[in-house]
Amino acid sequence: MSNRLFEQVGGVISVILKGKNQERIINMALARGIYIWNIKKTDEGMHLRVRSNGFEALKNISDENGCVLEIKDKKGLPFYKNIIKRRLGFISGALIFIGALYLLSSFIWFIEISGNKTVDKSRILVAAAKQGVYQGAAKWKFNRNEVEESLLRELSELTYIKLDISGVKAKIEVVEKILPRNEITGPCHIVAAKDGVIDQVLLLDGEAKVKEGDVVARGDILISGIVVPQSSPYITGLEDIDLEPYTVRARGDIKARVWYEGYGECKLKSEKTIYTGKQARKIYIETPGKNIIIKGGQASPFQLSSEKTTRKVIKTPVGEFGICTVTFQEQVKEIIEYSESEAVEIAKDKAIKTIISKMGQKTIKDSKTEIISSPSDPILRVKVSTEAIEDIASAEPIIVGENSN
């Protein structure tokens, strides 16, 4: 192992000795302390290997005895010097590039957040930046475990945080807390959540205040949680005793007919912008000093178009560098005219969508459409009304001191 290392450092030359008295030349070289090995005799000549520092002495012996010493191969560090000198600029550039790449890979350039639904992404980014995790931050300036613990302390809505560093990207994965619903467990009334006409009353606990066919408004008590005991005809001797009312958690199922109205409109003649399918692109390099266009023109080649910009930017201590692509999509204006029946259907669909957003249902079985615009109006307006049977019961806690009136 040590000989091989010495040979690589000192340099080894493989040669072919041609001529007469080859054995004599080798003996003379060995006698003078020239180290020779891997000696093989072939029809071409005597193949051997010699160290670079003994090559000149071996060559002199060969010349004195009328032999030719032909170099076949050179190996070792001394022979790489010339190559390094000739390509010094290329090697220096490669080393600088590798060093710069390693330096840039030691910073965070991208931050990705996943798992958040109710907690705003900006809050997580701000909290992470306070702990040293931001675009352009050095990886050695923060500890992953400390950042996770600090974020959990600052963002009380989160129950789990995981920070993963992959290359130049920081991935923050969060799990939000599932908070229990605020349900009423004590004494309460059942009140109407909407206006309507009572269709069905199913009493489970409490005292019913409405019956089928009654018209109720939002907030009216349907089932009271304050129960006044009634004297029983089967029990005697309790006529003179005052029965005190008591409170319960009212329970029951109250269904009522509820009406919804929706409004919709449609222009009989309108101008619409449509895409033709043609598009053009502009690609430019973004630098702190200026933008360098490498493809396309400065402005859109179309008379009317929409723009979509895609940026791939890296933030560095000296500014932002990146490649930006702007896609121009050609548009044209088209005049659209609707017949009265078509306009009614479009306006009706808009009104029904409004009703669905109020009802919370995806479909409407029966509806009534009424045109509320005059024939001369450029806009056709409709009103759509529908009826639904819904559970309008809503629990409301009993206020202390409330009576049964």
C-alpha cells in the first residue's frame, strides 16, 4: 500500500527498451540504484516500469549502449501538473461553482406549509420567521426541535407541528386542534330558528307551546323548558298545595313549512369576452438591476388579451434572481343576444342558486317563478319562491329568574 502511494506521489513511467544487450542495461541500472520492476520481455522489446526520478539515468545508460527507450505511459501526480496548468481557469471556475452551490444550499429558499385549514398561512410564516425560519435563512442558525416547540407555544390553535428540511426547502406540516362544539347541557327552551307554519310537533321533554297549523316567528318558544305541574284528578288532597314550576332541558322535533325567495336577472343583450385559443409567451431573466428579455416582445402582440405570469425566483443577500414567463392569451369581444325564454331560464338558475345558499340544500323540488320586469326593460328580472319542510327547533338556555309566561 505504501509503495503504491509513493509511486502515485513520485510518478511512474512505463517504457519499452529496444535494442541489443537489454539484460546488460537492466543490470547496470540496478547496480546504480535505479528501481525497476514489472520487467517483461516480448517480441516488441523489454517492457518495464521505472520511477520518474530514475528515468533520466536509465535513458542515459540506454543511449550509451545503443538502445532506444520508448515511453509507453505516465502516471502519478507530477504528470498532472501540466494538465492542471493548462486548465487552471476551468478548474478554478468549477471549484468556485461547487463552493457557491454548496454555500447556497446551506440556506432556506422555499417554505411550504401544509395541513392548515382555519389557521392563516401568514400567521405560521410570521411565527416561523421569529424563530429564524424564513426565505434566505441559514440552516445553522436555528434548531428544528426548538422551532417546533416555539410554534406550538405561540399558535394555540395547533396541536402538532413538524419541520422538515429537504435541500433548500423547509416543509412545515401542522395539525389543528379539534375544538368541541358549544352544546347546551342545562335547562333550555326550544325556540324557532326561522319563520314558518308548524307542520309537526313531537314532544320529548318540556311543555309544548305550539300545535300544528300555528304561525311562528323566529325566536318564538316552541317547547318551554319551564314546566308547571298540573294537579291530577286521580290524586286527592293536593288541591290546597301550590305546585312550584321546575326547569328541564326541553327536547323535541318541530317541523314547519318555510318559504324562501330568490332573485335573478339576465341581460337580453350582452357583450362577452371569449378566448380564441391563440397565445404568445415572453420569457425574461429577473435580476436586481434590470430584466433581460430572452424571448418575445415587451408588450402583448394581441389587441385584447389576458396575462398569466409564472415566476421562479431565488432570494439572495444581494437581491432576487429568477426566470419569469408571461403568457398572453388572445381575447375577442362577442355580442350575445338571448330570447325571453332563454333569459328566464338563466335568471331562474341564478335565483335558485341564491335559494340553495339560504336553504343549505342542493336541490329544490317545487318552485314558482314570477317575472317582475317590464317587457321594455333591457334586463329580465325574476323572483323565484319555494316551500320546504324543515326542522326549525333550536335550543336556547333558560335565563335565571325567567317565568313561564
